[in-house]
Amino acid sequence: MWKRYRSALVSVGIILALVVLAYAGLGATKAASVLLSGLTLAALYFLMAAGLSLIFGLMDVLNFAHGVLFMVGAYIGYSTFGNPRLLLNTLPLVLTLVAGVMVGTWVARPLHTWEQGLRRRVAAGEAGSGGRQIAANVFARLTPSLALAVLGIAVAVWAARGFPISSLVAFETTATGGAISTAVAQEALAPMLGRLVRLALAGLLLGPVFIRGDDESQCRGAAWRRIAAVAALVAAGAVLLLARDPLEGFMMGLSIDIRFALALLAGAITGALLGGLIESVLVRPFYGNVVTQIVLTLGLSFVGVELVEAVWGPEGRPPMAVPSFFAESCRSPNLFAWFTESCSSIDVLGRAFPTYRLFIIAVGVVILVAVGVLLRYSRLGMIIRAGVQDREMVEALGINVRRVFTLVFALGSALAALGGVVAAPFIGVYPEMGGIFQLQGFIAVVIGGMGSYLGTAVGSLLIGLARAFGDALVTAGITFPWAEQPFMASPALARASTVLIMAVVLLVRPAGIFGKKE
């Protein structure tokens, strides 16, 4: 029994020790509040760490840009909730660029095939001798596709020049210079159409960069699917552009609950799309090269923060409004009464606790169960678990592991972005939030064991409780039964509590609580 359930029993023992210590030193009322606060943090840490665990468990990729996805999800959700004009004016540009890239990858396929043949001939030494060989070698590296990509980037910069992004963001009275009305903030239709044409051209020029060797666009069925996808993107961009004013009024006229649900959906979808793009374009060429992956994703995290600050500004945003279920200024005596009263807090042993934090805990539990069921009982979960054990065997069975990799990366990124939206009404939105939560997510993954989904959940719970308990030591102190004066800790100790937990766990089990030695 001990050998089989040792990791689980150790985890339960550590958690019970923290609970008993909190109860003995803080009393029942404060201990309950601290435990619920710890569960709230644990849920947010888990939404960040679950994607990290999935991505590393299947793909052996340490994604240091995961925190950027958490931050971007929060900003997208915040804008969807309160400033839809920003998305309605930028989405047509993005959709047009994507449509141009899709067409570019299709029409530039013969150029890609010719370049691949030239590289093979140069590698085999069949391009001639002397000067011809040198010229062919240089040309094989400085290909026409690379030149077209550079030109495409220049055209994209030209298309984005002068776009009134700062005016579109200024929708709050607290913005620098005050709020700017939509009629003044957004660009007229004619200049927007000119930008769309230039972005479509930029996408065509960038298309050859995104061609992959396994691209099947030449077959008839795939060609028709691509034509339909391009037509759908162009049509969606046109509808958004032509109907941006009535759509903004319609979205702002929706109830706060529907807008909150749309914010969750928009954040998760954005995270999934960005994750799939990062995997297919940046990470995929460097599988097996861990150092390059780390440097690449770390650099991407810095670039992401700078882009967010360029769009939304370096200053943070106040917490997003909570749904009406948590908005009434009252205190419900219990959870059953809250379902009819929709109070902003609930009575916990004589102390008010915000009900929205209970919602964060519920989201964490739902995601934990849903992803666990997906991994355990679905065909995709079976492929993921098999890929963790033996990737080559899965490929030998005829399964397209590349698509599975992209899907897993997108799923993990969507969880991180969803966590950012859920956190926005709790902690607000600011550029540094991604880095803070990413650090805690990595600590949770390391404590639980690299690649262990259950271990990630346990690690998130441990560091959430440890951080809440450390904050309690700073603000109120803890009175031990054998001491007369309460023990007060410094803020530095509270911040370092999660690192201390990690150090203790790794000293006892270097592979993590649920990790396995390789």
C-alpha cells in the first residue's frame, strides 16, 4: 500500500500539516479564510501550470512564453468585455493577413519545391564546380522565399503605420487624456480598405515562409477546403469592418453576464490560436534542441510584453467587473442562500469571503476534471499518453503526431489564456502578471513532477496554500500554542514561501512528488 500510494499519501500529509498549522495558529475563522484564499491562488496557478505540464509531458518543450499567453488572454478578455471597438477594428486586419498567408502558401508551392530541390543538389555537390557551386550554395541559403518574406514584413509595417491603436484603447475616463469616443477613435472606411489591401499583399509575400514539407494543398479536396477557408476569413473581415459601429452598440448592450462569457471565450480562442501558431512556426523546427527552444520562447516572452505595452500601454487596468451572480452588495449566510441572493460575499465562520473567488475555485476544479477525463478516457488522451511513453511507436502506427503536438500546444495555451481572463476581475490586468504566474506555474510543475498532470494539480495546491499562509504570517501573524507573542514574518518570506516548498520537496524527492526517475 505504501509503495503504491506513497506520492499521494505524502501530498495529503503535507496539505494536512498546513491545514492543522493554520488552524492551530490562526483560529478557525482566520484559518478558513486563509485556506479559501489558498485554494483561489491554487486554481489560478493550476490553469497556468496545466498547460505547461501537458506541453512538456508530450513534447519536452519548456515554453517560457506561456506567461505571455496568460497575459494576452487577460487583455483580450478585458477588451472584449468593455472595449469591443478595439477588436472590431483590428480583427479585419488580422483576418485579411491570415487569408493572404494562406493564399501565399498555396500559390508559392512550386517555388518552395524548386528551392528544396536546389538545396538537395547543393548538398550533393551537383550544382556545378568552382564559382557555380559557390553561387548555388549562397543562393540556396538566400532564397527568393527569404527575400519575399523581408519584403512582406516591410509591406506589413507600411500597412500598420499610423493605425490609431492608442485612440481605440482609450475607452475609459481614466485613460491618459481621457476617454475618446468611437467616432473619433476609429479610422474611416476608405483608409481601412487601403490597409486591408496592403496587408493582403503582405500575406501573399509571407506565404512561402509558412509552407511545410507535409503540406497537402495540391490535392483537390485540400485545395477546395483552403479556398473555402480563405473566403470565410475575407467575408468575416468584411462583415466586421462594415458593421463595426452597430456591432459595438450591440455588444455593449448585452448583459454583463453574456459579455463575461464572451470574454472567457475570446481569451481562450486567442490563446489556442497563438499557441498553435507558436508551435507550428517557431517551436517545430527545433524539436530536440532544448537550448534553442528555451532561448526562443524566452525571447518571445520579452517581445510579447513589449507588444502588449505598445498596444494597451505600460500602465495596468483596474479589475474587470464581475458577473451579476457576484455583484450584489450583501453577504449571504451560506452557499444555498447565495444562489437566490447573488451577493458579493458569503459568510464563512463569521467572516466575509468574496463569492467570485469561489467561482475561480470552481473553474479550477472543472478544468482539472475535464482535462483529466480527456486524458484518461478519450482517444486523444490515449494518443497523448502513448506519445509521452513512446513517440516513435505512435508515429509507426500511422498517427500524425505533428497535428497532435499542435493540438496539445493549443490546448495548453488556451488554458493559460482562460486563466488570465478568470484572474482579471480578481487581480486586474497589467503587463507583469504573466511573468509572476508563469514562475508559480513552473514551481508547481517541478513540485508535482515534470510531465505529471496529477502532480501539477497537487503542486498548485501546495504552493497556493503556502502563499496564502505566508501572506497571513505577514498581515496578522500566527500564534503558536507554546508562544506568548504572535510570530510575524517579513514580506520577503511570504514571497519566498513557494520556493522554500519546492526546495524541501526536491531535497526529499528530486524528481518531484509524482515524478519518475529516468
